[in-house]
Amino acid sequence: MFRRRIVVVSAVLVALCTAACMTLLAVPLINADMTMRRHTLEEFSNQPFDVERAGAGIEAHGTSGLIVAGADISWCRVAVDESDKMLAVECGGAAAVDRLSESGATQLVRLRDEVGSQPFSFDGRRWISLWQPLGAQDGAVTVSNGNVAAVEAAPTEMRVYTFLDVTAHDEYTASLVIRCIGSGTAIVSCATAVAAFAITRALRPVVESRQRERDFILSASHEFKTPLMAITSACDVLEAETAFSSDVSGDLSIGDASGGVSRPSRWIGVIREASDEMAHSISDMLRSLDGGV
């Protein structure tokens, strides 16, 4: 039981340390991935936006003018005027639709205004976004979190919202967490097995000593019980003989029954008391074997 307790405590400590290490490893990786995607969003937002081209339909001209850095990136850009009326939309990427509907674009803009720069869900996917005044893209000015102090001299009141699909980030996070859990489980299992083996070897002398102690107590108790039973039986016989002698002396009125006959009874009582104490001590030793002393 002592060995099992040590193994359990070791396993718990290893699990806590492993969880802390995995957290310290996973959190920077997750933050770095999101930071990379935000940089990509800023690069997209800084690229020029042609309202007339986007409003006429990208597919009519072959492709968007936006330079895309990766094949698995999905994006969408929406231009609105000062009254939040949609002017033009262009979308592209692996998971995005060819052209976003007007209601969908309006909802995207509304969600961006509500949550700011934080990720939000739309159409079953996760997005991040930022906006710039139309024309500010020529100077590659980044505006996020509603801060437009750096572009007070923007040529128009129209704004361009750039949206980036970051669903892959959530999938990456989930995959990383699963891998951390799997790796942590394997580490804890191996560490627990090693700890159990090491603790077993370390406690082997204690176990052997405990077994020798048990064998000694069993042997000693057996050796003590045999003469103790003989002593107890002899006391019973002496008590019976003493009682018989006392009865005979009383009937024949021979001797002083109060003196000679009572003296052996007193010493028999002392012997019986000592034998009872020894029997109690032997019982205590036997009980200590199960008590784990």
C-alpha cells in the first residue's frame, strides 16, 4: 500500500509537470499562428482595392487583383460608403464562395463592427477582420480596433473591410491540443512505469525485512503458545487439586485451612495472571502483522 501511494503521488506530480510544460509549449505556438494570420490580414488590407472592378464582378475580368500568399487562404473584401451601404465585394481562396451575397457581406461588416479585431463566426467558419478608408491602401496604412488616427487625411469616407478565414487556426489549435494530450499521456504512462519499477526496487529491502519480521513473529508466537498452554493447563490442574484438598481438610478438620491451603492458590493466581498477560502480548503481535506496523 505504501508503494502504491508513492507511485500515485509520483504519477500526479509528473502529470502536473507535463501539463505545465505542454501548456508552455502549446500557447506560444497557438499565439504565433494567430499572429502570422493577422500579419497576413494586414498585408491583404494594405493592397489596393478597385471598387469599379469589384462591383462589375471579378469573374468577368478573370481574377482578383489581390495578391494571395497561399493556396489555402480564404479571404473577402467589402467596400461600404459613409452610410454603410455596400458598394463592392470581392472574395477568393480555397474555402470562400466565388461571390458573397449582399446580405452576407452586410452581416460580415456588422459582425466586425460589433466584435472589433476579435475572431467571430459566420456561415460556419471563423473570421478576423480589419478596415481602412478607401484610398488609404495606396499608402499601406493599417487601421485596426477602430483606430483611425493615423489616416485622418483619407481621401474619402468610404471604407474597405478585409476579412480572413481563420478556421484553419482553430483546427490547428485542436490538433495541437490533441497531440499534446496524447504525448502527455504517453509521457505520464512511461514515467509512472519507471517510477513503479524504481520504487519497487528501492523498497525491496524493506519488503524483505518486513517478511522476515513476519516470519519471526509467527515462529515466536508459535513457540510461546506451546509452553504457555502447558502452563495454563498445569494451573488448571493445581487449582483443581487445591480446591479438592481444601474440601477434604474441611471435612476432616485437619490443619489450618486458612493458612496452608490458601498459600498455593495465591501463587497459582500469580502464574495464571502472568500467563494471561503473555497470551495477550502474543495476540497483539499477531494482530500487528495485519496492521502494517
